[in-house]
Amino acid sequence: MAGIGDYKPIKLSKFTTSIDGNGDQTQSEQTWTLWAEVTDFGGSRSQVNGRTTLADSKEFKIWFRTDWALDGDWKVKYFGQTYAITGLSRVNEKRFNWVISANVQS
């Protein structure tokens, strides 16, 4: 996948639910497109209900707005796959300020 140097395009998305004037729930999605330094931790195999499943984990180093707080409700979309956030670390470096650990969703 093409990128700028070591940086690859990713999307951060979060679904929020609110109640409208009629009392019905409405769902909206916040999406941010940004560049990340992606590290692949490889995959693993495990048995779930008699089936072999594959797990894929990655680490994303990003620069994201400091006035927004990332949490486990956000999803990372990268190269056609959706990753669930399993770990967040706030760091203070020039190139990035968040380190996200994520596993692919089945």
C-alpha cells in the first residue's frame, strides 16, 4: 500500500448514538482520515468453538488532535480491515502523540 515514507493512510471512526426530538435513536459516525506509522505484530492462531481463527494485531503511531480524547470506542480502518483498539498510550514526541494497539475484528 502506498504512503508517504513510512506513513500509511488510516481512518479513525466512532459511532455515536443520540435521541432525536421524536424519541428515536439516531446514529452518526465521526471519521478522521490521517497518516500513521504502522507496525505489524504478525498473526496467531487459536481454536474457538472447534474452528481455527486467525488474529492480526498492529500498532499505529499517529498525530491526533490534543483536545480530543481517544478511547476504546474508536475503530481503526486500515487497508480494507477494521481494527478494534485494545491499547492506547499517550506519548510526547515530535512526529506522533498517540500509540494505538489494535486487533482485527472478525
